[in-house]
Amino acid sequence: MKTVVLSAVLMGLAFQSNAQDMLFRAKLEVEEVPELVVTAVEEDFPDFSIVEYNAIPVEYVEGDVYINPNIDSNADYDTFQIVMKEKGKELTATYDRDGNLVKTTEHFKNVALPYAVSKSIAKEYPEWKFEKDSYDMVQLGNGKAKKRYRVILENHGKKIHVHTNAKGKILNHHKKA
């Protein structure tokens, strides 16, 4: 009986996560995206190739964000997310209907770490070797940015993930399974 109940709960969670993904994002063809958004993307990121266009059912009301799951057509979307790639870089840009950049999220793999990050990790984990790293930056339209580095370290077959900010402060670490 416990197995049946546990299976039902896990299936429910799986369906719920799939439904949430569908609720918060709708894939679009370029023809369905407002011309102002397409033009802005081409001007802002000329060297990137577009992977996909998505519409996001959110509304901005007096600076607050609201999810609107009742949008009936593509013409009603006010927020668009564009996923782009360029030479090992992945970037997601969010635009409003008028072509204004709201937010960007960058993800780069195996980048040169800033000196402060390398020094901090080497000091905290002296016997560990750098194996892989990635860089994530979220920048809002107002210019505020959060920069994070994720480094995988290796020592005698054991691996650990270390997360830092741009100044080298270790934010989190955990063993890799």
C-alpha cells in the first residue's frame, strides 16, 4: 500500500512540474514574436544565433510581476524570452513587447576565473585540482548584476562543487555524486 501511495505522489509531482513548465513558457516561431522584439535582439546581440523564442505569461504592474495563466493567444503576451548561443556561450534575454531588454542571463563554460576566485578556492581547498568551471551572470534592466562561478574540484577521485561570487567569497559547496 505504501508503494502505491508513494508512486501516486511521485507521478503527481512529475505531472505538476511538467504543467508548470508549460504554464510559464510557450515556444514561438519568429513570425509570432513582435517585430520590435526581433529587431532589438538582432541589434543587442548581433553575434549570437537564436536557439528558440518563448513567450512568458507575465505582466508587470507598477513594478510587480504577476503570472497570468489565462492568456488566450500569442498577441496577448507581453514578455518574451530568447535563448541564444555563440562559441560556447549561452545567453537568455527577456524582453517586453516594446523591445525593451528586461533581463539577461549568461552561462559560460570553462572560462578564465578571476584572480580573486582562483585565490580563494586554492586557499580553502589546497589539495584539490580545478577540473571544470562555469560562469553565470544575471543582469536586470536597471544594470544590477549577480555574478556567480561554479567550479568542480577533484582530489584522489573525489569531486566537489564550489560556488563563489565574483569577489571569491565561497557561497556554497557540496560533494558531487
